[in-house]
Amino acid sequence: MFMQTKRFTKINDGFICSQCGKENSPLKGGCRDHCRFCLGSSHVDTFPGDRDNLCGGVMSVIGIDYKSKKGYILLYRCLKCGEIKRNKTANDDDFESLRSFFSSIPYKAPR
Ligand SMILES: [Zn+2]
Ligand SMILES: [Zn+2]
């Protein structure tokens, strides 16, 4: 039976990464919106955590921005529809992956 009402407002459950196949546990005190191992993400949210977007395309990291209040923000572009999204890095993101992105892509966000 499929409910017509909005089922979820915020989902913070673990998931298996569609890009590297590793299992991500739910994020404490936040919302897991990207893989903490390879930083890959899928286009499943319209607003953070709602899993309401039907696109489902692969989001690839295109840049990193830094905000003094929020910390590092990963910029993603959907390979399917081209939408650009921002995901805040999580405390337990793989630091080596982050660091390799720091050195391989520009820090500045596209405007
Ligand atoms: Zn991954
Ligand atoms: Zn998309």
C-alpha cells in the first residue's frame, strides 16, 4: 500500500554508495548526503535530505568552496540533468579523498 501523504521530510539513513559500493552509516547530527569514502553523491534530494528528486543521476564533485561559518562545501554537478548542488562536508568524510580533491580541482565555486 502506497501512501499518498508525504512520507518523509528528512531521511538520514545509511546507504550503499552507487559509485564505490561501500556502505555508509547514518551521520550523527546531520544528514548523510554523499559518500564519505569517495565523496560521490546521487541526485535524490530537492532539499537536503528529502529524497524527493526523481532524477537519480550521478553527482560528481566539481569544486570546493569554503565558508567560515560552515566549513568546506562540496560542489556537485549532476551528470544527468546538469543541476549544481552544494553539500557540506561531514566530520567523518575520508580526509584523504578530500585532500586529493583540494589539490586536483579549483577552490572557487562557479557562478
Ligand atoms: Zn562512494
Ligand atoms: Zn539530476
